[in-house]
Amino acid sequence: DFPRGGYEEFDALELQVLVSVAELEPTSPTKVADNISVEQNSVSEPIAKLTKGGLLNVVSDPDDKRRKLLALTEQAAALLKKYRAGS
């Protein structure tokens, strides 16, 4: 589990988004919002920041090419693994 206060350069919501994507990936922004019990518009900014920062990838849904899904980058997976290990 991750603290609600955030970790390093992330605020709590950004960290919750990363953890949620890690648990559900590939997943939609709607499912991320549902998973952390916030409105979908609340995750738009954190998703954009994490994507721009190289921690989330936007990928096409294999079942519906018009739909976009979120997945962790290798950098994000390593960061979460490091954090979970207590480093």
C-alpha cells in the first residue's frame, strides 16, 4: 500500500492513478476513476501529467481501436516496485 500523502514528486492523486493503472492495466480512465472512487474528470489532469512525464502510455484497445487505454511504462513499473520495497 502507498501513503495518501504522495511520494517524491507525485501528489496523492497521481500516485493513486499510477497504482490503479498498475492493478488494472491496460485500463480506461473511467475504470481508474471508479477504482479510486473519484469522478472521471478528476483523473484527467493527473493522467496527462503522468503521460507527459513518461510514466503512462496510451495504447489502443485491441477490441475497439477507437478507444484508448492506459498502461504503465517500464519506468513507472520500476518506480512502483522500488517504492513497494520501501526504498
